Amino acid sequence: MRRSGWSSAVVLALLAVLAPAASARAADADGAGRPGPLPLERLFDNTAVSDDSRPGEADFDGSGASLSAQDLGAAGWTPGRTLTVQGARLTWPRRQAGEPDNVRADGQAVRVTGRGDALAFLVAGTDGGQVSGAGTVAYADGTRSPYRLTAPDWRTGPLATKVVALPHVNTPGGQLTEKARLYVVTVPLTPEREVVSVRLPRAAGLHVFALSVRSVARGWTGSWAASTSGCTAVGPWTDRTLRLVVHTSTGGPRVRLRFDNTFAAGPVRIGSATVAVQAAGAEARGAPVALSFGGAAGVEVPAGAQAYSDPLAFEVPADANLLVSFHLPQAVPAAPVHRLAQQRSYISEPGDHTADGSPDAYTSVLTSWPLLTGVDVGGGPGSVVLLGDSITDGDKSTLDANRRWPNVLATRLLRQDVVPHYGVLNQGISGNRVVTDRYPGDGVSTDTAGVSALHRFDRDVLAQTSVRTAVVFEGVNDVRWGASAEQVIAGLRELADRGHARGLRMLAATILPCEGEARCTAAVDAERVAVNEWLRDAETFEGVLDFDAVLRDPQRPARILPEYDSGDHLHPGDAGLAALAESVDLRLL
């Protein structure tokens, strides 16, 4: 018998080296014999991005078309950059043009860790239409949960829900002036469990660029918010400081701000920012306190992304006005805005005036809220989101008086001890509809009635800080502009289902009467009444706020009571808005 010539010590040493590798291979395989979880970038098998001068380096869709590296760079989407979208941090692949930068979903196991309320995927489809598939999430305790991921097409999907749209598509035959879209889609997780891996769907044409666990904003309550209603031409503002006046609901010992560059085509630079309590007008009570962003004084927010300031020890009073000031050092010709602020804010003369306590430099008045979308405070029990149209937005309420019905509701919550002092987040947009986009969701537009409630629900409700309950109060604009009761009901039912899937308590409010307003015909009123009857009888929502019954004239039920009417027969005045808020059974929240 031939001897190996290897000593036992050598053999033992070799086994010691090989054993961990064998164990790792075993751990990386599941019970079905499939490969175990790997980091997403190790699974990249498709190239989506090409340099404009070398379009043949990429083939995203199987026909040679691809995304432009130059367009991505102009939007602020550079290799390896981490972007925050819908509260989730996602890293654009650290790959150069012509290198594999995404994975075609085919059941791969991806190593992902963390605890949170949702998985966020940066995706696009390439099959010419919406592509969908089922996957699973694995948790550290050995349990799993299913999910369904749906990706709109990168060339034909809705602009209203995209995170960024690029102006060109690269092809081997030349560059096309055509929008290329990328999407962020979230799916729910089992609460309180630690994610260890994600099994992607098997879905031909579904491409994944990045994914992460969206962490829960523990220790924070949303105190103020505003929805982006459109992207409008402004200024242009160059080397100007904006001083926005916003009204808190609940207070706390810490603060952080959220800026959103929603719908934008390019990045925006915030040079510096401060927060202060308002004394009067643009005058601060005390010296404004500087904010930071990742330790820096300012931040660049890429197109479609958002930025949170670092937590700041600052005593935020409840039911009070804050001054949020931020300097825009570079030219801003267009900006995402919430148009109807019902509140005067201010624009400075040239220069960084964020630290000024004095109002002297603020010589122009602004009646919208650009870029700023949220104020969070430390502690608190969580927040209630009010998703609505102009009646929630406060149209026809007194300017600068904070008499919107969400403000009155927030004050009621502060003055009672039956339920917690929830933050109240007003996500009303004047002109908004449940099922139809008014603003298309891309480009500079004069229409600031927003994308539909269905298209903004993920951003304006599910991604809001510490949201626990949502109230949907929309539909009058739908029926006034030709939608049927059946269409509105289908939209409301979908909103309820999507909220419930994320563990939210979902409430709805009946639609107010509007006879006397030009579009509120008898036929429109019949559709309104049908929606309200369904709301009262269905068990789709946990509760219904019967606002119609609160404000209607008993003698003419299709009209608002004169004492509650602002005069246009559509919007309640201050008294009517207060009546809505006073009618809410706080225990429903």
C-alpha cells in the first residue's frame, strides 16, 4: 500500500482550513439545494447603463436599449451614492457605465439585514408593461413571510409613481428623446422581526438595482407635513434664503426636518438651514439654531430623493409656528412645492440669512411651501395622517390663522386625556382626486393639484413618520369632473386595503354637499350620495366620519349650511372647518 507521505499534523491543519469553507457552503444553501443568500451586487447579471458615446456597452431590455450614464449623473444619481426615498436608504450600484449593475429577478436569495416596516426595492420592468412576481422574506427566528413585488415598465410605466425620470434612452442606433423611468416600490414586513435574507420573485423582465429594509422611525412623531403638489417655475432663486412658516401639532425636545426633491429633474443644493420659533412674521424668537445633515452644514438632494436633517436638541412647542430657514446657493429655476400654504412665508435678499433673527433681509412674501415636507419631534405616541383635497388643505380658511380642520383637530387632541396626543399630519392637496392625476408627476407644470391619492398613498401616508392611523377625505373633485361613484368606491377600497396591509388603522370621511357650485349638478350629487351611502354601510374602513351629516343643510341636503359655507358653496369657511374637527370621535383615531 502506498503511503501519502503527508504527516497527520499537515492533514489536521488542512482540515481546519477547509472545514469553515464547507460549513459556509452548507449555510449558503437552502433546503431545496438552491444557492444561499449573497449580497445583491454579487448577483448582478444585467447591464442597464451605458455611456452616451458607447451605447452598445449595455443592453437593459434585450433589444440593446439602456439608461444614459450622463443623464443619471445630471440627476445626482452617481455610482455608489446612497439616496433616501420614501424613508428608505438605497444605494445606486457602485458600477461604471458598461458594467453589470442590476439583477434580473429569478428566485435569487439576497442577503439583506435589518428590522423595519417595509422592504424597499429600486426596480424597473423591461417587458413593455407591468411585471409582477411573488417572493419571500426570511427572518432571524426562522420564520418567513411572502410578498408580491410589482415593477412598472421603464419606458411606459406611470410618471406619477416613478422616483426619477431621465430624458433619454440610449440605443445602438442613437439616443432617443424619450423618458426612462426608475421606481421605488415597498412591500410590508412582519413587524419587530429581524430580516436576514430575501428571495426574489421569478419574474422575467423584473430588474432590481437595490433593496434595503426601511427602518422604523423609533423615538419620533410627525408633527407637521405637507404633500408635494407639483413642480413649478420659481424665481429663479440664486443665493437666496427661504424662511418658511409652519405650524406644529404636537411638540417635543428634539427636532429633525425632511426636504423632498419629488418630481424634480435635477438635484438641489441646500447650503445651510436653521430652525427657530416664530415671534412675528419673519422675526425669530431668539437666535435660529443651525441644523446639520450627516454632520455637514448643507446637503445636495438628488432628483426624486429626500434628505433628513440630523437630530437636534431643540424644544419644539406644540400648536405653535416655527421658522424653517434654508439657503439655496445655486440657481433654482423650478422646485417641488406645496402650492396652497394658506400661510405667508418669506424670501430674503441675496445671501445666507439662515442665522438672522431679524426679519430685515426677508423682503418678499411666499405663499407656497417649496421643498420642505416634514417636521418630526422627539418622543410622542405617533401620528395621524389626513389624506385629502382642498377642504383638508384649508382653502378659504383665514390666512396665517391655522384654522384648517386638521389644526383644530390637533388642538383638540392636545387638550384632552382620553387618547394620546398624536401628531396630526395634513396631507391635503387642493384640487386632488382619488383616481385621476391632475399633475402628471413629471416636468415643470402650472397644475399643482397633485397626482392621485392612489398614486401618492405610498409617499404621503405609508412613508410618513410614525403613522398609525390614516383618514381619507376625498372624492368631491372626482365626481365633479365626471368620475362615477363606482370608480371612486373602487379607489377608496384600494386605499383601505393598502393601508391595512401595512397595519394601519384606516378611517374615511363622507363627501360634503356642494350644490350651488358650478360643477355640482344634480347628477354629480347623485354620485356623491352613492359614495356616501357605500361608506356608511360598508365595513371597509374601521370607522367613518360623517362630515356630510355635520355640514349639510337639513332643508336642502345637497347644500352646505349657510353658516358653514365660505361663500363658494364648495369649501367650508372657518366655522365649517371647526365643526368638522369638533365632530370627530377621538377614540376612532
